[in-house]
Amino acid sequence: MKGTPLNEATYNYIVDNFATEEAKLLELMQGRAAEAGVPMIMISEEQAKFLGMFLKAIKAKRVLDIGTLFGYSAAVMANAIGPDGEVVTLEYDAKHAEVARHNFKHLHIENISLLQGPALDHMKTMADSIFDFIIIDADKPNYQNYLKEGLRLIKNGGVIAGDNAFAFGLLTESIGADNPDYPNVLAIREFNKAFAAEDAMFSAVVPVGDGLLMGVVSK
């Protein structure tokens, strides 16, 4: 039997019963972002709950978040791993980074290190095998580059995830090169193929949010 499609009513049921804290956190963080004109792009509340539960299950203590925006994912993961853990989050845009820092300070979340600038530049300065979990959720054309560098940075037995595996609902749609979404959709399609073909990972797609690729890494 195929999985049950997630409609609006079912989604609301999930959030109302299983992701109330994540919904409250998002509401708090969106306010400052909206004031600053930051795009409302983030993981969904039920995806946030899944990530938090997953990080607790694998007892993650060091997490790399590629793509901060206003900081929702980083805050969710920082809360999940606890004050003795650390989330390193990377954000290219200076304004987005400023808003995220404001949010972290306002929420009294102190176990997040935010690095502003090109993510790959920061990643290339980091030591091998230092993270338990890495999530890629930034500029889509660089996803494969982030994966390549992430495989160096993840610990043996750690997990790499890639968000938007369903390409905003356009993964299997026929779209032309004149479509403004075409470059990102094409990048996601190629990333999905590379992720699935990577011998160092045992991978699957988790149908939460816009689709989350996850791979356990063996070194």
C-alpha cells in the first residue's frame, strides 16, 4: 500500500498534537524576521519535531546546519541536543545572520555558533570527522558541493540530511528552462541522484516537509 498523502487537515492534526512547541518557537522567530524583510523560508513544524526527535535518538552533540536564514532549524536542533552540545550554523547573507543572532539572543539559546559568509569557505577550514549530524538546506546549485565536503566533516556512523528533496513539489513535473524554478529543481534532481548513488551512505527519503534525504555514513 502506498503512503497516505498529507492533506491540510492531517498536517494541522500533527502540529496540534505533536509539534505545539515547535509551532510556538516558529511564531516567535518569524516576528523579527518579518520586521526585517527576511523571506519566510524554513522547515515545517512537523519536520522540526522530527529533526529534534531524531537528534535525541542518535544522541547527537555536534551538528552542522548549512543555511541559517532566521535561525529556526538551528534553534530547534540546539534545543534538542541540549546545552552541552553545539550547533554550528552557516549563513551567507549578513542581514539574515543579524536577524538569526537577534533571535538566538532573545530566546536565550547559547549553544549555537553562527558563521557568516560562503558556507563552503567555512567548511573547508574545519577538521575531519567532527559532526554527528549535518543538514544541507541552502542554495540548491551547491548542494552536491556541500555533500562532498560534508562527507569529510561527518563522523563515522553520523548522518547527513538534505532538505527539499521533493523540489517544492516540482520533482517529477515537466518544467522548461524558462521557468524561474528550473535551476533549483534541476539541482535537486541531480543532488538526489548523487545522494542515492553515494557508496559511503545508507540512504532514504523521509516524506516530511518538502522531503528530507537522510544517509548514515560509513567510513
